[in-house]
Amino acid sequence: MSVIVLMAGGTGGHLFPAMALAQELRRRGHVIHLMTDERVAQYGDDFPASQTHIVPSATPSIRNPLKLAAAVAKLSWGTIIAWQMLGGIRADAAVAFGGYPTVPSFLAARLRGVPGIIHDANAVLGRANHLLARFANVLALSFAKTSRIEGFEKKVVLTGNPVRDRVRAVANTPYPPLGPNSPIKLLVFGGSQGARVFAELVPAAIEMLPPEFRSRLRLVQQCRIEDLERVTETYRQAKVNVELAPFFADLPERIANSHLVISRSGGGTVAELCIIGRPAIMVPLPGAIDADQKMNALVLTKAGGGWIEEQSELNTMVLAGRLKSLLDSPQMLERAGIIAKSLGRPDAIALLADLAEKLAQGKKP
């Protein structure tokens, strides 16, 4: 039995792969601790850790010298706090999943001589992970072609992105039959933080669809609380069967039950789409410095497992046209789902757990 500390930023994109690894390592009899930030409160009740430790952190802003200095000071203070915490934990290995909240914890672990793995979920190495990669024993990647790993190639192991047990449980769900008169199951979500653009564009685009499509739609859409009333009214006028909520805890089951998904393209979302095997219209988060979501979506799009739509070029007419052409071609949707599933890495959780075990036991991966 080993003590393994997992480190992750407090959003779903970072916490969910950490949760997947925690579930597997606990099955193998190891003790798990989680070091993260206060945002974990949204998911922490489900995280299988013996104890969760909140570490002070901040995201540096290179454009504002004062904010940069304040962030560096807070990260330094967080490193001291994490170093003290780790003295009581006595960890055998550390695994970090990205986000600046991992920086103090991972640096503190390395200062204490704890071997560590950096895992990145995206096709572009994240800023925090890039900063920490030089201190890691292993750099575990989700995509075979990942940008910004120059200089760290000797540390690289391709594992894929581990997914939670809840996702793995529905991984073999067959694609739902889609006949000319059967219900069309459309799922719309914007990641753990939601996406306002979907509340603005999707209802208006669906309103433009012919009545024969709207009457068959069985729509499930994640919607921010502040947008619920407006979106509900649009769908009521369009006479669309819809279920709206700010968050769906059973999202993996809903993905498996869908014919088509409209979503962002974070590493976790793409991994789940591929493990379950469902086609998606992906709208990458705009404005990201490294365009990581765009690169993730392009991997799936180039293979034929989905379609990318840049938010800056997307409007209701474009989205309505895309939806109509896809819903008119159920065979194309099913084929895209098959391709997406072929890109999945169901062994990612075992590969990453094996690496963590070897490090914890003092073995070279």
C-alpha cells in the first residue's frame, strides 16, 4: 500500500481525470489525498480521497506587473503551506493534472523528494504543466501529437486521458437507432462551467429548423441559471421537447443516450466522447492563449469523428444549417460515432495507475 497525492485545479476538466485515477488506485488498495483549490466544493463530495487539502494559489497575469507580483507571492505562500501539509501526509508519489493550483503542491512535493508525474489532458501542454514539467519524473500525455513538449521528450509517456467509472460504465452502450420518424436525441453542454454562447445560439438555431425536425427533438441542454427563463421561453414558442438544467451529474449516461452532442472541446469532454463513441459539433472556447480546445477538436474533426465550429464564425443560420444536414444523414452521424470511439483510450486509467505505482515503489517507469 502506498500513499499517493493527486493535485488538480478545481474545475471538472482537471478534477475528473484525477477522480478517475483515484478510483483505480483505491481499488488497488492505495491511500489517496487530494490537493486543490476552493472550487473543489462543486465536486468534492464525490472525490474518493481520504482527505482533501485546500492550497492557496493564483493565476499569474503577465500583462499586469502588479497582479503578476501578487500571484507569484501567493503561489510562494501556497508552496510553504503545501510543504507543511505534505510533512504530515508522507506521500510516496504525486500526480498533478494541470491548472495553477497544482504549482505550489507539486513544487512542495518535489522539494520533499516525492517523485511526481505531470498529466496533461489536451493536445497543447498547459502553461502550469509546462512550468512544472522540468521538475517531473514523467510527463503523461493524452494525445500522440502534443504541442509545447520540446525539451521534455525523454520524459513523455502516452497514456491517454483517464475517464471516471461512470463514463466507463456506459462505454459499450450501442448508438441509439435513428429512423425517419424516431425521436432525435440532442445533448448540449458547455463543460463544467457552462457556456453562455450555447444559450444564445442553440435555441435560435433550433427555432429555424423545419417543424418535422423540431417535433422529433428530445433536447437536453445545460444552461446557466441566469439564462434559464429566456431559453425556456424560446423553446416553448418553438414547441420543442426540452430538459434544461445548470448541471447534469449523470452527463455520461446522457452522452450515451444521444444521437448528437453540441459541446466545448476540453480534454475531458473529447475523451468522454471518444470512450462512449458519440459524434459532436464542437465549439472550442475562444480566446485561449494556447488554443488547446481548438487543437483537441481538430484531432477529432480530421479523423472524421466530429465537426469543429469556431465561435467567432458561428451564427444561428450556420448552426441551423449544420444541424439540418447532420440530422438528414443518420448514417453519417453513426459513422462519426464509430470513428470517435476508435480514438478512445480505455486503457488510459490502467496505464496511468501503473506509472503512479511504479514511482511510489521507487521503480523507474
